[in-house]
Amino acid sequence: MALTTMGDQPLDRSVDSTSPGQEEAEAIENLVIVGSGPAGYTAAIYAARANLSPLLITGFQDGGIPGGQLMTTTHVENFPGFPDGILGPDLMDRCKAQALRWGTRLLEADAEAIDLSRRPFLITAEGRPIRAQTLILATGASANRLQLPSEERFWSRGISACAICDGATPQFRDEELAVVGGGDSACEEAVYLTKYGSHVHLIVRGEQLRASAAMADRVLANPAISVHWRSQVADASGDDAWMNAILLQDIATGSIRELPVRGLFYAIGHTPNTRLFRDQLQLNAAGYLITQPGRPETSLEGVYAAGDVADAEWRQGITAAGSGCQAALAAERWLSHHNLAVTVRRDNVEPLEVGEPKRTAISDEANFDPAALWQKGGFALRKLYHECPNPLIVVYTSPSCGPCHVLKPQLKRVLEELGGRAQGVEIDIEADQEIAVQAGVSGTPTVQLFLNKELQQQWKGVKQRSEFRQAIEALLPAPV
Ligand code: NDP
């Protein structure tokens, strides 16, 4: 793609004098978008179609996983255009593909620092500076925790912030489980967990559910769910291996009783992710970015907010997407007004179509390939575990687990980079329960690294690609 300016006047490429040699060499971005939920990707789609070649910093671990909260949701039934609903991670895959198709550039990393005291703005990611004329903050919000006295002790051993990610783990099968919260997330998770647990207790601190009527009706009509009104969790108890009860307190009387459950799932709302800019922009008392009413402009010209980071009230996928659109159009206008936009000229006026995502087939005797980089299922695992001379990565996933969705392409990329010197297998713990039990998996994603049938290392949750690569490389024979 070739670069061209939008207006007639020369570009303002001025930089301040703090480190001139280095910074003058840096390209100045038209627009950097921070965050990859529906707000970030919608902003990217609009800005890319405006030929602004936006750079989108997806985030990685700070403030949740790439794709945002929809990555930890199952069926999204209220996003227009999907009459039968769509899985949250699938919706985000589509948004991402659409943004890429129109020329968004992605940086799959956390933004580490944002300095709004100078123009162009300075963003640091992966340790390198990025200069931007305009900025869209779409950093979303992170799941809250209850901070129970025993929370750390039972974290991932009964207590989880994501029923959708962890519900399928063997320890929760046919056990009584509890969800705290009364919003859409709590109701959705309670219904979801009835698939795995023998009974689900929904712990609600108030006298009514805050969730949408359709979702609340579904919970109240489900005989596998009991709602405990005006109740709160005081603590959890168990043995060294796993939680086996919670202490349930009646808020009106203060009385406490033990409720035997093997799982406790938090769905108690979110806190906006503003750490990187909270001292530089105006926030409201609850910590949300303040924008002009109904508009994306923040307290600083050229900086726009989109999605949950500035929305304490609506917080829907569709409202986030709408605000992303507004933010991109506002940034485009601002760049144009100040004659700062450097637009790209497309070589292909019609970008290639994306098509449907490819799914890995489950390996069996007929299609197992001993040299394949990535395979799926128990058959492939047994074969490779016994016969593979290379380091073997095994990733345990569950069907609607968003973090698994994020992690798998990262692992595949590592294996591709290593050019066949290591291989990978994916195990769906819902389909292969026995394997998950044998492997001691207590949540997804879990990654295990084997060499010659020996477990070398294990990771829980999403980690940086470099961490896996270094661990595998340490097992490879030194080059001669
Ligand atoms: P909400 O903020 O809507 O609800 C949080 C719930 O947690 C409330 O019931 C709140 O109680 C309760 N709570 C908060 N703190 C505590 C605490 N310390 N102890 C006990 N309970 C507590 O968050 P959600 O994550 O449910 O939803 C966020 C947004 O996402 C909403 O706009 C929702 O509509 C949307 N959403 C949509 C979905 C869908 O359409 N598929 C799925 C999930 C979410 P109280 O009511 O008393 O304040």
C-alpha cells in the first residue's frame, strides 16, 4: 500500500526534543486503538475503510484477554444479524477478520504506557515507542473478585472468575456449584453450569435479579438452579486439594451456614481498565472515562473513548461497537481538520474475502500424521506421547473457552516458527474427560510440555508466546 496525504498542506511530523535521534526515525501513526473488544475492532474497521491504516494494540494479559468480555461468554443472542445467536469468541473472530481484511495492523501485546502530555501521543508496547496523532481507548473492563479470606488458597481449586472457561473441568462434574451475582453474566453462567454440575446455587445479594428479563426468566424457571436471595459468601473451605464448601451469610440476620459446593464462580461485575491514563484524562467517581454526552471525545482533544471503559450504564456488545464507530469517525474528522492524516492507497480496491474459519479434524487411525505440527484428540495424544521424539505440547481446552481460543493460534505459531522440531495436540476436556482427569487438569486452557513421556512444564491460562518458545527451545538439542 502506498502512502498519500489527505489534504494539500504539509504534514505536521514535528516531534519534541526529548530524544530526537530515535523519535524522528519513528513513523507517526494516524490512529492507534488500544483494546480488541467489539469497540476496538469496530473502530478499526471504520478507520481502515477510511484508508487510515490504523494500528490496533490488542492487549494480551493486562485487563483481560484479547477480544474482551465476549471471549468469556457463550451464546450472544442480542447482537443484531445473528438470528440464532453466535458464540462470543466466534463473533470476535469475525470482527477481527473484518478489521484485518480492510487493512488494520494488529499488535498482539499489552500497551505498557501511554503519555498524553505530548503530541503526537506516545504509547509504549513490547518495549518500543509508538507515536500517534489520535488515540482511541477501548480498554474495556476487568472482572471483579470478592477478595474472600481464602480466595488465593482456592483460586483455580474451586474458585473461578469464568464459568464458561472452567465449567467443563472434571472436578465440577455432577457436583453442586455456586455462582455469585445477579446480572446477565451470573444468570448465563448459572444456566451454563447446569450442563456439568448436579445443581447450581445462585447467590444474590439483593432481592431481585439485575439481568435482562429473558435471562432472569430462564434462571427462575430452571429446576436445577436455586436462588439464594439477600445472601453473600463470607468465605470458602476445603482441603489442600480442592474447595468443598462456602460459608453463606444471610445479609438480613447475619447468620452463617455452610453450603457444600465444589465450585464457586464470580460474576459480580467489572471495573474499567484505566490504569494507563487515569491521571491524564477526566474520570467519573466510579472510575469510567468521561466523554461529552453521547459522543466519544474525552477531556483531551484527539483522544477518544469507546466501549465499556466509558460506559457504566449500557455495557452491551452492540453499544460498544456503536461507540467504536463514533470514535473512529471522530478521529478521522479530527485528522482531516488538522490535515494530519496520511492515508494509504489500496493496490486491491476489493480486498480478498475472508471465508469461514477452518477447524482441526479429530485424528484417528485413518488421518493421523506422525509429523503433523498440530492435531486433535486422544488418539493423536496417545500416539505422539509414546512415539514422538520431539518436545510435545498438549493444550487442554473446552468448547466455548475464550482464552483457549486466544491461546491456540499463539501455540500454533510457536510450532510453525520451530519448523517441525516440536509438535502439538489439542484435547477437548469435554470430549476426553478421562484424559483430563489423568492429566490433573483443573481449568482451561492448561498447557503441558512433554519430552520422552516426561512432563517438563505446565502452564495455566494465557501466557506470552515467548514463554512457550523458550521452554521448548531449552529441550531441543544444541545445533552442531
Ligand atoms: P452487572 O454489573 O450487570 O451485574 C453485577 C452483579 O453482581 C449485580 O447483580 C450485583 O449486585 C452483583 N455484585 C456486585 N458486587 C457484588 C459483591 N461484592 N457481592 C455480591 N454481588 C455483587 O455485571 P454483568 O457482568 O452481569 O453484566 C455486565 C454487562 O454485560 C451488562 O450490561 C449485561 O447486560 C451485559 N451482559 C450481557 C450478556 C448477554 O446479553 N448475553 C451476558 C453477560 C453480560 P446488585 O444487582 O445488587 O448491584
